[in-house]
Amino acid sequence: MSATTTEESLGTRIEQALRHRFSERSAAAERYGSEFVGLWRAAEEHALGGKLIRPRLLLDLAHALAPAPLTADETHSAIDVAAHVELLHFAFLLHDDVIDGDLMRRRRPNLIGTLVAERPAGPTEPALHWARSSAILLGDLLLSSAVLGFARASVSPEARERLLGLLEQTIFETVAGEHADVALSDGIIAPDLRTILSTSAYKTSTYSFVLPLRAAAVLTGSSDATEQRLALIGLHLGLAYQLQDDLLSVFGDPDEHGKDPFSDLREGKETAIIAYARMTSHWDGIELHFGRPDLSPADGADARERLRECGSEAFVRGLVQEHLDAADAALFEAEADALLPAAAGRALRTLASRVGGRSR
């Protein structure tokens, strides 16, 4: 990363690129009516202002992998691809909120909740149906925007082909993971640990970590071998991230992470924490509280303590460390095989330390 291209300025440029996309769509929507314009403006409000984890990861690694400092044109292309990775993320969130029936995300109304609140009659069934339908349709549009963004990237024909193949695989695997996640929640498939971990790998690792790392490799002309090694590292980091997220949702400080501390228990979310608890003698006491929409804070706290006592928390913390160690081992091998430059190794180790030390 050049002296003039700081992390802060890259974040600003990603936001500018995203804002530009939404402004274009809002302007184009004007001929289709005020409700459609309002949908795009509400979407912009919800899509911007986040941590931009995925696009920042792509750009950090692209700068670290590049054999020479990226030119202004190369940086612009990387930012454009990174912005479309974030649009893909927002599309998945919209569909996820519809599937889960959520109106809130991180203690504030999500897009669906915002659209419902704007209706004069409030949260009536027609308003809820309209808002959820709007989220589905907007998610579809953003998915198509991500595909077109990758297809129009200012890269070589070979790189474009690699990027589009990567995006196709990412969408396919993420949908497979979401499909399995719903099957777990609805009792269609057995909630064993292996299934839960593979679901997390497809649903979270693939697009949150593997996609940005592999895209950075493609944009910098790295070899297929480097790209595949980054995919393995991203898989382990993504699993560690998701497992850490599950831990924070149940055992973390809600003032830090901003989530309802008992939402996973109320929803009956099948996680590695629950999979382990099912195999212990404590499960009967935990099952009384699991999947209860009316779970009280007192009963939630009781369930959390039982999960601690049965060893679930310690077990999943061990899994987090296992995947961080596996990522580090894969990184070490990649460096030994001269597949990654030292700067890329440093960037990935910084990422791993952030995943391992998360509090929100």
C-alpha cells in the first residue's frame, strides 16, 4: 500500500463507490415511481456505514500480493470489484432477513423493519408482505448488480473469466449453505456437528473470506496455486469467525456486540454450541429453554450457565483455536512454497489475530 493510499482513504473510496452505485439506481428508479425510488434510498442508508470487512480484506490483500505498488487504474479496478463484493453481502443479508422473519439487525430496524415503519397503518400483514417482497426483489437486483460488476471490471479477459467463475461458485455454495441452515432450523436434517460446520463453511466462509482472498489473487495476477492456498486459509478463518460469532451471541457482552444475548436460544439456532450440548447429560435442562420465542432473561441466563457447565463454551473456543491454527499452518506452508510474499503473510496474520480477539 502506497504512502498516499491509507487504510482510511481506501475505506472512504469504497463507500464512495457504493454510494455512486446507489445514486445511479435511485436516479434510474425515478421513472418507475416514488415507492421504487424510496426503496433504493432506504437500501443505501442500510448498506452504507458498516465495517466493510469483505471489501477491505480484498483490498488489503491485493496491495500485499501485488509484486509492485498498484497503479491508480489497478487500485480503481480493485475498489470497484470490492464494492460489488459488498453489494453481494447486502443482497444475502436481505434474503436472510426474509427467511428468518427478522425486522431488526443489531438492535435497529433492518430494511424490512424500516419499510414497515414508514407505512401509515403500521405493521399490518399487507405492510409486512410488501416490505418482505421489497427485500427479496432488491436482493435479486443487487445479486445481478454484483454479477454485472464483476463482468464489467477493467481487467484482462483471463482475469474476468476467473472472477466470474469465482463469483458463480461463491453464490452457488452460499445458497447451498443457507438452504442447509434452514433445513437445520426446521428439523429437516439432523443437527450433528459435522453438518453444522459444513453449513457454516458454505454460508459464511465462502463469501466472507474465501471470495475476497481469491479475488485479490486474481486481480494481482497470482497463480492458481496461490489462489487455492488462499481459499484454504479463508475457509479456516471463516469458520473461526462464525464459531466466534456464535460464542459472542450466547456468552459475549451485549453492550459490546450489540445483539440480543438470547436471540440464538429463542430462535432455536443450531450451532456447534448446541450440537455439543446435545451430547451431554445437561441437554434435558437446556432443551427446556431452546427454541422458545417467549424466553425470559432469567431463563436465558439459566440456559447460558448450563451451556457453560456442560462444556459447550470451552469446546467451541477450542474449535475456534483449531481453525486459527489450521489457517496459520496453511499460511506457513504457502510461504515455504513461495506462494505468498511476506507482506501477504503479515496481512493474513493480522486478520487472524482480529478474528481470534473479537469482542463484537
